[in-house]
Amino acid sequence: MPIIIPKEYGYVLGVSALSALQLMSFAMKVGAARKAAKVPYPYAYADRNEAEKDPKKNIFNCAQRAHQQSLEMYPIFQTLLLIGGLAYPEISAGCGIFYMIGRIVYVSGYISGEPGNRTKGAFGVLGLFGLLGTSALSIYNVIMN
């Protein structure tokens, strides 16, 4: 049985591409924080003792961790977005945008230098749960039809 991709899948592809640009913007924030903190390559983080004394190094560590956590979630997000969008492209695209807005709030809160502020973006996980649902239903539809 062939899989028919609806024209609305273009919304899903648009969200996918936009999310790649979002990751690039997070990487640029890390680069700017690295430069301000004067943390040389190849060090991924400033030493804890330095970060506790220098707010710029602390912000760099927070920016680096926020970006790293975004990278850890990215394959999950993309997989669910692309699968869920096969049968439910508009819902999946909406859930994807909702998740991305949560990522913006998460990263902005984290790079404030107060790691606890990242939790303000936790609402974005609801978008991920929506994508889990559309993915499960898309898979079910492929198997059962």
C-alpha cells in the first residue's frame, strides 16, 4: 500500500526547516556567550570554580547546556513531527510550532544565568506529547489500512 503525502505536509516540512534555523540561532547564542566569557576552544564548558566567580562564564555554561539539551531532544522532535505529519499534517505542524515556542522560552530562561528559569519553557512538552499522539495514529493508520 503506498503512502500518500498530502499537500498540507508542506507545513510539516516548513516547521522542520524552521526548527533547524532555530537550532542555528541557539548555536549562535552559545558562540556569543563563549566570546564574552573568553572560554577558549576546545573546552565545552567553563570550569565550575570559574563559572561561580564570573557571571559571563556562568551564562556561557547555561547557554551551552541549553543548546546541548535542545540537540538531545531534536531527533525525537523531528521523528515525531515527520511521522505524525503523514496523516495529520496541520495538527503536527501546530504541535511542532508550539514545541518550538517552548524551546525559545526554555533557552531564554536558561541563558539568563539562572538555570531554574528554564522551567518556564516546560509547556513546550505538550507539543511533543501532541506529536507523539499524531505519530501513534499515523502508524496505526498505515498498519491497519
